[in-house]
Amino acid sequence: MNSAPNQPNNNNNNTFNSQPATGTQSNPFTADLKGEFTSNFGTNTNAVSQIFKDGSFGGSNNKKYIIYGIAAVVVLVLGWILLSGDEAVDTETAVDDAAEEVGEDTEAGAGEKKEDAAATDAAASTDAAAPADAAAPADAAAQPAATGSISLTGPENGASLNYDETQGSASFSWNGGPGTIVFSRHNSMQPEVMRVKVSGSSYAFHHPWPGQWFWKVESEGGASEVRSFSVNPPVRRNVALTAPAAGASIAGTGGVVSWTEDKGVAYYRVELNQGDDWSNPQFKFSSAGAQVQLNGVPAGQYNVRLGAFSEVSGRWEFTQPIAITVQ
């Protein structure tokens, strides 16, 4: 039990204070005691000393006063104890409430920390998984997924064809889906003459020119075998001069030059030249038939030849020149 209840305690707001009871402040217990103690008690805290002034302890009245005084002191002490107990209860309740609030805050904070930790763990898991995912495209690029091997179907290895512009394109085919067809003049496939990306499984080579060729098809799954094919020179048109004969004479105006025809010829041309340079012959006479008539050729010694524009080769094909005399 405290022996100095009159010391102020601002933290607990204690009802006992250091101010005298005769002032405007009153003891909270005096209102309850006024009904029983109306003489020298009340708000005067010196009531006990007054008892000793009125007499000794020997008289009955003094004994009553002493008993009453002791009872008052006991009541005051019990009141202080009860009040202190209530405050203690209130304080304990406040502490418990505060503890519960702190606990709730702590649990909430722990929950938030758990959520933050879970988010951190999830982020860490995502970050940990990211390098593997990021590495996947690089691996896929380094090792492309196989889509099936390419097997060539045609033409057969070593096949040959004649150059002929009256025919369609040369056809190349394979099994295994889209790819890139590669052509070269060497079996090493270097250097490449042509590389074409194909969306299907066949390719039409428009009139490959004469010579030896090699080809293969590449795809994401790898490359096919290398095959060869050859293109023969176009078959010449079978035409020949029939008149005049070599060394014969012909009129410069009205003389007739004739020849044999062949299919696949668009038209013919007779050329006369006094030298061996046929880049710019002196006279030219064209016809869609089998003969032409000379006109305005001066007399002299000439070489003559017949040209046929071949639809097969797409160019002029000439006979060997012969010497004639123009009169």
C-alpha cells in the first residue's frame, strides 16, 4: 500500500492531489460522508487533530471520536484502495485493449509482410524462371526444330534435257514441304548460281541454259542430297540453201535464192556480204517462205548465207556462207 497518496500522478490522473481541501477543490468522498459526519468533518483534513484538542482518550465521547476518526481514516484508505483498484482495472483494460490493437496491427502487418513476402517470392520465382525462358529462343535459333527431311523426287540424278524454248520450264520436285532450292555449276554447290525460296514442294526453272548443273533443296530440317542434270544445246533448225549453188552466178535484180524449210522457224533471212565480217552485212532479204528475190545488188563477188530465226533456241541460226557471183 502506498503511504503518500497526495503525490500527483499526471499519467494516471489520480483524484488525490496536493491542494488543500479548504479551497474550491473538494474531496470526492465528502459528499458521501456528510450525512453521517456533519460536525467537525467535511472538507477539513485536520479533523483528527481537533479530536485530540477537545479532550483525552479516557472519556466515552473521546473514544467515540477516536473510533469515528479511525473509521473515517479506514473509509478514506479503503476508498483510495478501491479507486486505485478501479484505475488499475481500467489501466489493465486499456493495456489489454492496446495490446489487442497492437496484436491486430502486428497480425495485419504480419499479413502484409506475408503478402509482400509472397509477392517477393513470386517475383523471385519469375526472375528465376526468366533466364531459362529467355534462353529458349536462342537455343531454338541455334538448333531449329526439324520439320521433316527433304527427299528429292525429280528429275533423277544425271537426267538431261534439250534446250527448247517452245517447251515449258524444267520441273524440280521433292518431298518434305517448303524449302529453298539451290542451283550451281559445281557439285560442291559453290559458287551458287541461283537460290530460290519455295513455298511448296516443286519449282519450275524457266529454260536453264545449256551445260552441267547441280541442285539441292534446303529446309529447316536440313539439306537434301545433291543431284546433277545437264541441258543440251538446242537442236538446230535443219535448213539449207538450194540455189544458187556455190560458185554460181545470179542476177543482182530479180535473181532468186531458195532453201529448205524446217519447223520451229519464225522467219528466214538471206544475207550478202563482200567481206567476212557478218556483224553488218551489206544486203539483207527476209521472207517467211522458202525463197527471196534479189533487188538492187551491184555486180561483184559476194558471200551469201541463210539465216533462220529458231523458235527453239530463240536466236538466229545461220548456214555456212558460200561464194557466188552477182551479175
